Amino acid sequence: MTLALRFEDGTVRAVSSGSEAPASQPEPSFGGSGDSSGDDDSVLAALAHEREYLERDERSGGYRTPAYRYADLRDALDDRGVAYRDRVLETNSLELSTRYQLREYQQEALDAWREAGDRGVVELPTGAGKTVLAIAAMAELGLPTLVVVPTIDLLAQWRRELEAEFDVPIGQFGGGEQRREPITVSTYDSAYLKADDVGDQFGFVVFDEVHHLGGEGYREIARMLAAPVRLGLTATFERPDGAHEELVDLVGPRVFSLDADDLAGEHLADYEIRRIEVDLAPEEREAYEEAQSTFVDYLNRSGISMRQGSDYQELVKRSGRDPEAREALLAKQRARRIVREADEKVAELGTLLDRHRDDRVIVFTASTDLVYRLSERYLLPAITNETGAPERREILDRFRSGEYSRVVTANVLDEGVDVPDANVAVLLAGSGSEREFTQRLGRILRPNADGSQALLYEVVSEETAEERVAERRR
């Protein structure tokens, strides 16, 4: 009997088998150099005792491990000199080439990833060419590849890039299409539904905006794919909830990182950040102080410190059973709305729009209501999560052509959308997170033809929690 490794429903199963591969499948590869005529079950039992990821399958016999542990299991068998028949990845190599010439930092990132065993996360700012880096890796390795992206917009963008670069069909999971090809682009949602079926069809997986993979549900995508070669791309690796630590196991460690300051002036636009502080109107100040006091008083009584994301989640949980906790949560939301939508912020935006009437401006807010308020007051094209895809494309196309020189949005353009070049951003409000700030800054960092400086205005309500958050971010 010969030990065999097979992919089954998002797992890799190790069993004793004397059967041959069906004629329609590629000839299986063989691993190990030892004689496997001994007790395979004893070998696997010993491995399971050493490696917690390998477990006995009492129902069907043999042993199983999550598919992402395939490379680890194979290495463990090779180290022991155990011969086995490898039927996990039923793939053929691809002949791929690219016209892209990598910039020096992109080549350094690719080299660092390869030296890390073709696994890991590359962190580069928006506009630094992460897609180009991934295409170069695909061409160099020639492996069937699954690219996983968070939005329909990125799905279409990646597919266009890959079809333009490679002379092979490009498959798609999501956006109304479910067609697999040796190179396929998928949304995270579609990959979650299909990974247990197609996890043996790709030797390489690229996770774009890989920080999304830290979410508990999406982690299953990485676990159910057998692909040993993994590349994560992001401009903002770390998550406030610490879930980025899970990515080390699922994708690999952060192997290369540059921020906007590292590339500004040569590969990205030089930029300046200007903070503008505005006063709350007397009635806004009174309402803010009352709401903030209600919130802080409850925190002091309850012992919640609000130093990390889990503290806020604890408050949310308590609000379901504790009326005082609920009132504190609602008070915090009122306080946030007051500072984010202050009348002086709206007036200050008018001043900035007049100052930059010849520039390309993106205005970022934190709420759909404020987007529509600003759109009506200043006649700005608006993009929110309520804007349909055709209308959003039309607005962005007109912004790209120059027909529109400004646009206002909430969170929709932070990531996952191909946003035309702009050179001025106005942050009227946001979540306060470093991730969001970095993503919004990245929207104005693509170099301009005239080499001009990009400018980001951060409009902050003075003597509020918003001011303290902005100060910490600096």
C-alpha cells in the first residue's frame, strides 16, 4: 500500500491507497524517498501526535488537515523520508510573460517575498503598483492562480489588467459570473462559497486588500485552499482588532513594507497635510458636552476604558441588556454626529472649494446624510453606498475626463474602487482609524504630470474627542 494525499472539501486527506490516478487526471507527483511498505497508519499517527493540525478521521479512515496545511504536511513527510503519492493539486504549469518593468522597490518586494518561501504580505501605499507586483510574480512562477478581491469594482479592474497582460482566458467568480480558468479572479464572498470545491485547482493565491482576510468568516477561504504559494497585498496591514496576526499563519508574515513617505517625490506625489480646526456653534457645543458627559460617566461607573476595539464591543454587548449602557452608546453616537457634521465644517468646505476651484478634489465624510447635504449645498456629484454601480461608474468616468472636478463621498471610495487621479482631499469626518486615514491619503498620491504637490485637509472640531484622535494619529 502507498500513502496518498488527496484534496477533499477544503481539506487534505492522507490515506493508504494502491489505486492509480484516473487517466483523465494529470499523473500524480511522488514525494519522499523512503520505503512506504511499512505501516502508513503508524507514520501518520506519529505525525498527528507531533503536529496538531493533523487529525484522525474516524468516519472515513486516514487523517485530515485543513487544506492550507498541505505544504506543511508534505514537508513533514519528506523530512521523515516517507514515500507518498501526491494527488492534491491537479494543475499544469502556465506559460506567462509580462511587459511590466518593475521599479526598484517593487523588485525588492518581489525578491523579499520569494526569499520568504513564496509566502507573505507586501505592504505598499495606494498607487505604488501592488497589482503590477502580483502580475510579475504570476509570470515568474507560471502557476494556476486565484486572485481574491473585496469588491466588484476591483474584480472588474483585476480582470481587465490580467486580460491585457496574459494571453490566456481569465475566469471570474462573482459579479453574476461563475467560470473557472487557470487564472481566475474572485470576490471574497464568492471565494468563501467556492473554496472547498476549487481549493485543489490553484497553486498560487493572491489576496488583494489582504487585511479583509482577518475577518473570522473570510479566514476560511485561506484555510480551504491548498495553494502553497500565497501573496497578500495591502496598504494597511495592521487591524485595530489585532486580527492581522492571523494572517501570518494563513498567508505568511509581512515580508516588505513601505509607506507613502518612503515613495513621495519620486514614485508618488509629494504631499502636505494641513489641519484646520473649527469651533462648534454654541448650541452644538452644549449638545456635545451633554452627550459626551453621559458617555464618559457611564464608562467611569462601569470600568470600561475604551483603550481598544474590544472595549467598544463590550459596551455594545452590554447595551443589549443594560438600559444605561444603551443610553451611553446612543449618547456617544450623538456626540460623534455633532462633531462630524458641525456647521462650521460645512462652511469651511465652501472656502476650500473656492480656493481649489482649478484642482481635482475629493471630499470624504463619515455619513450618507452629510454627503447628500454637501452635494445639495455645493452642487457636488455624490457617491454613497446607495449609488448604483452604473451611476458610480459614470460619475468617476466624468471625474476622470475632467468634466467633473470634484466629488463627495462617505466610505465608498476608501478602497476597492479605481478612483481617478485627484490632487486635493478634504477629510470632513471619518472613523478616526489610521487605516482609513492612510487609504484616503492614498487617493491623491498618484504623481501628477506637472509634478505638483498633493494636499490633504483634515477639518477637525476643536476641543472634542475628534481633535484628540487626530492628534494621536500624528
